[in-house]
Amino acid sequence: MRTLTIALSLITDPSYGKSIQINGHPGENSTVSCQYPDQMKKNLKYLYRRSDLSICSELITSESATDESKPSPYVMVDDKEGRFFNVTIRNMTLDDTGEYWCGVGTGTNTGSRNLLTVVKLHVIGK
């Protein structure tokens, strides 16, 4: 896993940039669904975990999701027709509690990302 310092820009469409909360229990799977605009169908999709105000860890991208040589607790499926992607976090632990960001690359070579959804995940002991 690599740690990146990135700048995220919000999409101005009011249906994006939303915040959701998900609750789960250790050992369960949880799926996050992130919508994106039609013009970003071909752009890379991302899931980050925020560790503080300026640092995010890239967990999975639509590009790395196809690399089966690297086992991962994260599974991403991009539904280009429906304009959303799902990320499933498998076999959650209490350590998975935190803030996650869904994003889409801007399509430029600047490394910029558009923030689509902020996810607050709470893994609660059984």
C-alpha cells in the first residue's frame, strides 16, 4: 500500500460530494457505492482511506482491481452503464473503522482527483 498526499476537488453537481455512514461488524463484508458523471466513464476510479487532514492511502483503483496477483481485502466493480462503482471491503476488522473517500481521476496528467463520496465506516464489535 502506498501513501499519497493529494489534492481533491469537489464536483459541483449536488448529487456528488455527499457523505454517507456505514455500520458493520468484524468478519462481515461491506459495500460502498459511488456514483460519477457520464463524462467520467473512462476515467480511473479510486478508494482512499484518510489518515489525517493531508494524507490519504490509496487502497484500490479500477486499474489495480484487475490485478489478481495481489490479494486484497478490497474488490472494485465499475458499472459504466449505471455510472457507479462498488467497492467491497471483505472480512472487516475493528481497525477498518475510519473515513474513506471515493474518487475519480480528472482525466488530466496532473494526478488530480474529484471527490465523489465521503464514507464514514464504523466497525462495531459483536
